[in-house]
Amino acid sequence: MTLEEYLAKAGIEEGLSEVVLSLADCVVEISEAILETEDTKVDTVNPSGEQQMKLDVRADQIVMEMLSENDFVGLVASEEMEDEKVLNEDGEFAVAHDPLDGSSLLDVNLSVGSIFGVYKAKSFFGLKGDDQVAAVLGCYGPKLGLFVTVGKGTHYFVLSESGDFLLHHGDLEIGEGKMFAPGNLRACKSRADYLELVNYWTKEQYTLRYSGGMVPDVGQILLKGKGIFSYPGYDEAPDGKLRLLYECAPVAFLVEQASGAATDGKMRILEKEISELAQRTPIFVGSKLEVERCEKMLA
């Protein structure tokens, strides 16, 4: 089953279906740009103050160009832009995206990804992750993978030789199992509770699976059906470094739709209101019992 056929079978309205298909096209274009563009830095920074890679800029251009051709997309916001941008006054859907998550891994040839959250809205301010109508992760690895939810479970598609995204795994489900991806280990210096949690995972012989890229690390939790990805705050960065709108909300939507959980340690990620485009949040995402363990041990 192709992605287009899945969306039709699921009864998704035309506008949302067209938006999701445009995001799939963006992922294909970005995958080609990864092969063609130098993995070097440029003399600019994004709104969060991080130096950009050439591919960060190119990936953002690709998404903006392709979404501007979709009449159903009215509003966009990007990790690489300062403000939200109106593309079409009549478009009912708003797309927030991290066009190339994990770009610092490009020079060592590790997997990177793209993250998209879709809303029916005229502004992102005041929204919550629960307001999303779709979320998409593109994963650039040996295969070009696409994780998709339109609120009817989470499904995994792989690009075929024919150029179609074909359903590879439907109705992904996260259960329990010993696998961990511990981000922000520098927090262990000032947070004895996080050090204790990491030591627990180690002593209990959890399998370590951490690449430094949120998309491949969460993607394997979805595909393996188990595990936990953690990124707490600490003294120097109380809210961590991951953005609520561009990264955490879409990931949380996909994981919850796969029977998992996602919190900031105290509340569901999807219940957090967006007050700033570059708003950051701690995140613990994966199997329900592991997320609960994080909440208890880091309370």
C-alpha cells in the first residue's frame, strides 16, 4: 500500500492528505540534497544561536519552496526562521518543522532526519501538541523511511524503487523492553538523580542505542517497539535544548499514537502550550513504564 492509498483508505480529508504527501515529497528532495551538498558550516546562525550547516539552509529552502506550492498550507514555522510566515491566506493548515534534525552528524555519516507537525491554525502561538492533526518524521539512513500519523495510529513507510512510499510496518506499538538512548549526559555532573537513572539502566543491562540524533533514536524505539529516549534539563539549560514546537510535539504525537508516552518529567508534552516558537522543553519519550520511571526518579 502506498502512502497515498493509505491516506485515502483512512478517510483523510483532501487538504490534509495533500499536505502529508507534500511533506513526503520534501523528504525525498532533502535526501537528494544530502547527497549533493557539502556538509560544511556557513557564517550564519539559526534563531537559537546555533551555527548552521549548508544543508540546514538548503533543507529549509526545499521545504519552504514545496509548501508554498501547496494551496492547503497557509502558515509555516521553521527552526531555521525567526518568525512564523504566511504562505497563503486561504490555506487552513499550518506546518512547523525542523528541516534537518541532527545535522552535526553529517560529517561522520550517521543518520539524520526531518520533523514536521501539522495543525489547523492561523498562528502557532497558544497551540498545544494535542492540536496537531498530523506528524511526520523523515529518516535518512540506508533506506529512506517515513513515520506518519494522522491520529489513527503510527505507520512506517519506506521509499521504493518506483518512487512511492510503501507501507512497511502498520500500527506500530511500543511495549516494554530494555533499551535506552540517554541524551544530555553532561547533566549528570550537576544532577545526581539523572546519574542514578543512567546507572540504573546500565546496571539492569539495558541495551544502549544512542546516536545523538533524535529522529533515528526515536525511530528505533518505534520500530523495535521498546525503549526510552531522555533529554533532561540541568543548571546551565533548565529546559534542555530540544524545541517544543519543532521537535518534541511531533515526536510525542507519533509516540503516543504508537501506545507510548512523552512527558517533560511532570506533564504530557502534548499538553504544553506554545508561547515562543523556539521554546525548549525537557523530554522523556518511549514506553509508558520507562517514562513513568523517569518521572519518579527525577521528581
